[in-house]
Amino acid sequence: MSTDTPDASADDAPSRTKLAARVDELEDALAEATDEDDGKKMSIIATKGTLDMAYPPLILASTAAAFGYEVTIFHTFWGLDILHEERSKNLKLSSVGNPNMPVPNAVAALPGMDRVTTKMMEKKIEDNDTATIEELIETSLDMGVEFQACQMTIDLMDYDENDFYDDITTGVGAATALQDMPTPTSNSWSDSR
């Protein structure tokens, strides 16, 4: 059995010089594309407005920004409470359904337990000298983190945009948020397989 290509003439094959030029061209195009997207990007979606769910996106965002990432947090549904100047200062901790709470669900369901567990957490935050939600938002804004507020949720939940912190981007829809998110082909995508 022959491995020769039938009817292939030497005239059809590109020369070494042409192949080398094409490789150089492709390497230049790749380098240019990499240069244009040399910044690392991170997008976070915040959907919950409880005290324990406000910290993770803010800590991740401020830390990533400190490491040179371009960071966007898209806030939707109850996550908008994090951007609300007054509500963000009074976020609660839900004790029901949280398996890591130091109280059983039967006790957590009693009236006033959310207030008790919130006070416990606020004391831990204060004793540990952990930044407040307000401090993390201000730090993140100073570092260039973009906070986006979902326009559909603003309309649905009847939020007043004037009640948000200054420099919050409002009027953002899901399509715009998706455009800001890294894609699997960008340098900043993390494969979790």
C-alpha cells in the first residue's frame, strides 16, 4: 500500500519560504491579539442581598482589582441591596436553611433569630477588624471596579437609582453584562474541569 498522494505535483506545494512567511504572519497576528487582550478580566454576578452573600463578590472584586484585573460586578434581584446606600448598611444574615449556622433550623425559625445571628456576625466582623460592606464598596470603586445595576430588576423592584452609591452604572441589561464577561477563548477564562 502506498502513502504517496496521487497526482500531487511539486508545483502545488508551497515553498519553505512561503510557509515560513505564513507562520511569521500568524505569529504576529497572535501576538497582536494577545497584546490587545493582555489585561485580565473578571465578572461576578451578585444575586443575593444578605450580609453573608454581600462579602464574597466584594472581597473577590477588590482583591482582583489589586492584582490588576478589570473587574465588573453585575447586581441583579436582591443583589441590588448591596448597591443601595441605606440598605447596604443594614443587610441581614438569614439563619434559616444555613447549615453552617450555630443554631438548628428549628431554633433559627423563631421570631427575631435573624436579628440575633446578624448581630453575632456584625460583632465578629467588628472584633476581627474586617472591612464593612460600605468600606469594601468604596475601596472597590476607588480601584476601578465597575458596579452594574440590572435595569430590569430596578424596574421590577421599583428601586430609585438615586439611592445607589455614586458611580454605580445603572441601566445595564443582561445583554450588556454578557458583553463585559470573559469568554472561554480569552486569556482570563478559568477552566474548572
